[in-house]
Amino acid sequence: MNIFILRHGIAVEPGSPGINKDSDRTLTPKGERKISQVADAMSTLGVSLDVILTSPYLRARQTADIVAEGVGAKKKLAETEHLAPGGSSKKLIEQIAGVKPAPDNVLLVGHEPSLSELISFLIAGDTRALVMMKKGGLCKVSVERLHYGRCAVLEWLLTPKQMGLLA
């Protein structure tokens, strides 16, 4: 199984006019453009997705929507509270492992520092591996048998700038 991990795009700052909760922050126009480039780069790389799981926070959902549209996977998108800030990585892994039929390619869209910690946990078995996901950054890990702990190989970690060059 390939697991693609995407940090949401650039969002409006907390406390911006009309934004009362962190979960209501939207992507900026620049954030939308950069995520469109990420979707284009994913298509260029030949990425196909069987499942897309996203945080229910608006900026992550918007990011997932743009990518799903760009790679033709709109009907494969679902929200999970396990990708929201403070969500459970263990429950997220259980959720992915429970998908039937087992997917070959999964995209997870969420937030920092949770995503970097998830990558570290999957490749090292703990959160000590220092991984930094930029807004709009995309990581690919491969897994023979998904379980809670060290089970993945880091294939690549791309910045939004690198994705833009591929688009």
C-alpha cells in the first residue's frame, strides 16, 4: 500500500475577520493555486487514489477537494476526525486497515505537527525522526502490512515548490 500524506495549503491567519474558530479557517487564493499545482504534479507523477481521508477542518477539506477533483477521485473522499488536530494516529491506522477492499493508494490530508509525527511513527516506530511538512507538502510512504508502529518506508517528501516544478 502507498500512503500519500498531504499538509493542507496556505490558510488565512487565525483571528482574521469572520473567522471565529480555527476549524473555520479557509485556504487563501495563493493556497488554492499551490494546491492546484500539487494536484497537477500528482497527475504528472501518475498518482491514482483509491481512498482520500481528510481532516474535517475547512482548510484541509478544501485542500482534499482540490486534489480529488484534480486527480479524478472526487467520489473517494471522506472526512475523519482522526486527521483533525489532536486526532488519534492509532485509530487512523485502524480506520485505513479496515477499508475493504484493501486500497493500494491512500491520501491523507491534515495538519502539523500530527502529520510529521505520523510519518515518523510509520517509518521509525516513534516520533523522534524529525520530519517537516510544509503547507502543501506531499510525502509518500510504502507499507507491506499496515499496523500501528514501524511498518513503512519513506519513498519521498516533496515541498510545494518542488511540486510546482513537476506541474
